[in-house]
Amino acid sequence: MVIVAGHITVEPHQRESYLAGCAPIVQQARREVGCLDFAICADLADPGRVNVYERWESRAALAAFRSSGPESQPEPAMLTASVQEFDIADMRPAFGDGAE
């Protein structure tokens, strides 16, 4: 399993526009084979921060999505980005028994 997680920053007054431009990416990713979760969300405490979280069955699934992603949309410029990929060997439920 691969997790992509981190955050980017944009000008606070441009965050809603940035997120609106990301909606097609989120929708496409969630339809992709191997996508377990995909979210690009406004941070609740920082008006210029956008949190990124992706969970993929494999590196191959992530690579396939990246090579077939939607055409880039005009978006406000990112000021900074801190997003990493993590290869996960094992996992366990954090709450309850893990049933969805």
C-alpha cells in the first residue's frame, strides 16, 4: 500500500478557488482501480493550508493514475508544498474493529 500525505499552501483568499479546481482530480482518482481513498481538503485551523491524503493499493496503481490524470486546470499558484509518499507494509484499525 502507498500513502501520499502532506499539505500545500495557497493565498488564503484563493483557497476556495484552488479546491474547486481540484474537484475533477478527486472525482477521477476515486474512480480509479486501486484507489482506496483520495482527499484534498481545506485545513480547519489555517486559511491558507490545503491538506492532501491519498491511499493506493500499490505503487503501480498510483503511477497509472498519475499518467492518466485530468488535464491541468488554471489554479492559483501554490506557495509551498510538503507532500510525501509512504510505502506501508502493515496496518491495523485505529478505532473499533476496523469494519466500515
